[in-house]
Amino acid sequence: MFIRHAREEDQDDVLTVVGAAFHRQDEAVLVAHLRDNDDIVLEFVAEMAESTVGHVVASPMTVAGNATDYLGVAPLSVKPEWQSHGIGTGLMQFLIEAAKDAGYKALFLLGEPEYYKRFGFTRSHLDNEYNATDSFMHLELETGALTGVSGLAQYAPAFRSASV
């Protein structure tokens, strides 16, 4: 497996991977909206035999309406025939390290707690626009980054326009 930054020429393959991974197009539409709004901060693809088999993207988060040093991770996608081969894990680990290196303080996501706790994600104390409880999680990339932080955490506006 080879993980690298997504490029302009990857766009069609990325949308195919995302649609296949979720068995619907909602998340692919979200990725397209994020791209159209210039809200993609980090984006990586995984390749096997020169074919795109996985994708992950991170976009800005706000808390209490204020810009932050936080990113929202979504979606993380792997083609169904390549799931359970460590590709999602590799993409997530790569994204976490890239976000740390870029100076971001925390990552947020909506996801399966049992899957994401392996990366250090825990249930977030912050409110979120989806009213999710256990599935709204964060990972502090800088110790104490969320201590004393309160308010509504929101993803980039593309999440609201994409109807995910």
C-alpha cells in the first residue's frame, strides 16, 4: 500500500472510491462540495497496484462559531473489496501524523467508537450540530488542547449543504 497526497487528477477515482465504500453517493457529494468550497485541508489516497483503493479528507472545524486549530475528519473510505486489509488504519494514521506536523491541535469525527478508539479518539464533551453523543469523538493532537473548551463544534458549511 502506498499513501500520498491526493492530486487534481485523482478526483474521479476518489469519488468512485467514496461512493463504493458507502454504497451511496451522499459522501461523494460531500467530498465534491468540500473541494468546490476550498475546505479541504488534508486529503490522502491509498493505492494498491497503482489503483486508488482508499481516501480520507479533513476540513476545518469551528467551536462556538470561532475558527480553530481543529479539523473534522470525514469521510474515511475504502473500496469494499479492500476493506479489512489495514488500508483505513493506514490512512487514518497517516492523517493523524500529517495533522500533528501541520500544527493542528485536535481532530473530530462522527464514527464508530469501537473502530476509532484504536487511534486514541474518545467521546467528545463538546456539543455538535448532529446532536450525536457516543459517535462524536475527538483526538487531542496537543495535550490539553480541548481543556476548558466549550460550545457547539461544527464542520465546514459543505457538510450542511451536502445533506450527509
